Amino acid sequence: MSIQVFGQPVSRGVAIGRAVLVASSRVDVAHYFIDTDQVEAEVARLRDARNEVAAELGALKSEVLEEAHAELVALLDVHLMLLHDEMLSDATKQWIVERHYNAEWAMSAQLEVIARQFDEMEDEYLRERKADLEQVVERVLKALARQTAPNGQAAGSGARDFAGEDPLILVASDISPADMLQFKRSVFTGFVTDVGGRTSHTAIVARSMDIPAVVGAREASRIVRQDDWIIIDGDTGVLIVNPSPIVLEEYRFRQRQIELERAKLNRLRHTPSVTLDGQVIELLANIELPSDAAAAIEAGAVGVGLFRSEFLFMNRNGQLPDENEQFEAYRAVVQAMAGMPVTIRTVDVGADKPLDRMSAHELRHEHSLNPALGLRAIRWSLAEPEMFGRQLRAILRASAFGRVRILVPMVAHMSEVQQVLQAVDRAKAQLSADGVAYTEVELGAMIEVPAAALMMPSLMRHFDFVSIGTNDLIQYTLAIDRADEAVAHLYDPWHPAVLQLVERTIACANEAGKGVSVCGEMAGDSAFTELLLAMGLRSFSMHPAQVASIKQRVLRADVRALRTQIGAVLAADSPQEACVALLKSRPN
């Protein structure tokens, strides 16, 4: 039976494929694909782990006290029976052999299949055996974690780009930024999550991968079964489970139409970005990893407007990158961009991007208090001066190989500004003392909180440029947690207060003769292109996949004509309606 599940559309397009479920209760389990020649070794890993658990259970049976013997021995016998049951052992092996999942992922996938069957049992006693199954699987996963992967690395440390013939769609309750990074180079053609909003990091990375995604789909991970055929409609936010042949063919036709449209847009990638009235517009790219630089160049971006350096700090088992490792990553991007500007944001962790090395005190606050208002971004960097110094030195060293700019996230206090300036001067002095080459770099501030937007004249005295992070600016202006689907409908980039803060920031920077760009999701949303141009914005930074569509809007825009109407749009009760009406009234 076909089922429709509704969520929020966050990345346009259509994806059709088989569902791959990732259980939120086992987010610490590695999920990656193995190569064909590793299948046998991975099956051996699973077998060894199962034998180890069988030995553990056997040893426990022999140690049971006489007075508690009968009941506990019976329970351990149940666990041994489940461990060797074909539904668990043989079927888990099949995930490895046929789908090329790593052993941990295969075990988790099969647990999801069997757990659903337990949930549907009418007998209460049998339903309760689900807990025993979960305990057995947990033992096996722990045994696997103590092993070494076939490639000699720690188990789960790699990722393989391999799958069967069928396209795959990832379905989960939620996906952390670190997990998204791990999946980024894999074979998934779409994402679905139960939670999240349009600017959650799951959504942002999905857009950067240019694949359809739906978030906030509530019960999707419970409704969808492992290997179900599903359709993601990234334009409307609809997930279709087990579609009928007619519906399937309709969406396949839409897929072909979307590909044709993308091919047309790609022809613009080498066209200069100039408006009808001759305004030259800078279209930059947002990237997460050094390897993303190639996509930025291919898309026709004229530089990197936001390098999210925090992704270098994730999936590292608590070990932060040292100065040399960071330097090599930054230099790789700078050299790849071949003289084009590269803006590196200092590490922005906390809130929805925690590091796995955070202390127990920090994690307690991450989970029990409001993390968006806690120790994050520049606050965290200033609280970790050694780490911050290493990053600044690495960025400065990379500046010797091209045009580099440093961007500081979440600036809100002049005391923070002074500390940042001192830290940069200290890093320069250390490099100079060691005879290490670097060049002078521009220093910029991200405008992400209303306080920063309102104190622009003061900030302009200390920074060379600003970049507006609209995702957080909207969140903090409207007091909306952008990752919470319960209030996601209140997250409104068209809110008059948000637009007035953006317009004020652009105007202040232009008056001061300083550079200003928008690097948040608003920059890559073509609905805002003309409005931002009318506000005086001349630099947009977005995901590489969005450059062509924004360039198309720029090429068709007459900024002088739009500028005369900007006041009416900003003064309207519904700026979105006013902007749409304005654009419709103008000749094509």
C-alpha cells in the first residue's frame, strides 16, 4: 500500500530509490560501504564478533550463582538462541554480501527489520523479547568496536563509494553534521529525517550535495521499512512510500525534466555575472572540505566565500587536527582556487555541531540547556586559546599561497573583538619569530546576531569586511530554534525585522567602504536575489549547486529600477507578497 508522508522541502528535485534506515538509538555505529574485495574479511569480522559474544554468554552461564541459576540461565539461553538465529546471523551477512554495508551497519539494519516484526506481534511476551534482541545486538556491536577493520584502520574509520544497482535513500530520525559529512561522498541520492528545519545542517549539506531532501517528516523512520521503494519530492516536501507504477513513472518523467533544466543552467557557468544595468556581481561558493573546491570551480564561482573549517574537526574520535594538518587543508583550497579569494571561517562548533571531544561539563550543557545560546562559535574558540592559536597560525601560513581572508563567527561583543585582534597579532608574532612566511589577510565578522547588526558602525572600525549569516540571524531575531520542527513554521526569512537588519548591515558596510556579502541560505535562494541586489548587495556566497540559478536571476535583473522600489517592499506588512508583485509587474 502506498503511503504519503509530509515534511519540509529543503533541497529541490526528485529522488527515487530503496530506503536505508539509520536508527537514531545507534547513531554511534559506523555506517560506510566496503569494497568488493573486503566482503569476505568483513563477514569474518562479524563471525568473530558473534563467536566472542557466544563465549561471553557461555562464561556468564558458568558463573551464575546456584540460587539464581534457573531464571538467569534461561535468560542467557534466550540470548544465545537469538545470537545464532538465522534471522539475525544469516540475514546480517546478506547485508554485507549484497549491499556491501560494513558489519556494524549490517547488524543495525537487520535489527531494524526484526524489531519491526517484534512490534507487530500480538503476544505480549514475544513483544517483550525485543529488548533481549537489542541487548544481544549491543554486545555484538561492542565486540565489533574492539576489532580492526579489514583495511587496517579503526573499525568504521573509512568510507566507500559502492552500492548495488538500486539507488539508495537515507532515512533517519535525525542526522548529525558529522554523520552527514561521513555520508557526503557516498551513494545516497536523497535524505529524509523525522526532525529538522530548512536551515538545519542536514538540510544545508543536502543542498550542498545537490540532492533532494525532506526534513521534519515526523514518523518517517517508523513508517518506512528497510529496502522499501520510496520517492522524495524535494519541491513539495512529500515522501511517497511504496509508490504505484503510475506514480513512479510520473516522477521519473519529472526527474528527466529536472536534468534537462540543470543542463541549460550549466551553460551559464562561464558567463560573467553582470546585471542588465552593468552591475558586476560576485558569486562565491560555500564549502565544507578541501575537496569541495573542485565543485566550486566547476560551478563557475569566482572564489570561496565561506570555508566551514569545523568539518575538519569532526569524526576524529576526540583528536583535533593539529596546525600542520589544518595548514595542508587550507593550502589545498587556496592553491585549487588559483588566485581567487578564499574566506576561511574559524571553527564554528557548539549548538547543532558539537565535537566528540567536548567535556562532560560541556556536553551536559549541550543537552540540558539551550545550546544555541551557549558556548559556541567564537565563544568556544576564545575559551580554547591553544586550539584557536593553532588554527590562526595555520590559516596565516596558507595565506602565503594565495588570497586568504579570515571570518569570525557570531561576533556580539567588543570585548570579543579585542580578544580576536590580540589572538591574530599573537599568531603573526609567533610565525615571524619562527621565520614562517605569511601575508597580511583581511579580517571579517559574521553578522549572525541582532546585536552585531545594530553595532555595525563600531564593528566597521575593526574589521575589513562582514558576511551576513542569515540562518542564525533569522533564528536569533525571531527566537526560533531553526533545528526544531515544532516551531519551524515560524522560521521566516521574509519577516520585516529580518529584512530590515539585513538591509541595515549592507548599507552600513557600503557607507564605510567595506566589503559585505551574504553567506547564509538566503544567498542561494533565488526568491531573494533581486531584493538583495536592490538592498545594495554585490557579493553572494552559496553552495556550488546554486550558483547557476542565482546567476540566471542576476543576468535578468535591472538593479537601478529595483532600487526605486525597495522602500515599499521593506515597509510592507508582507514583504514577500510585495516583492512577488513587484517582480511580476516588471517587463521580462
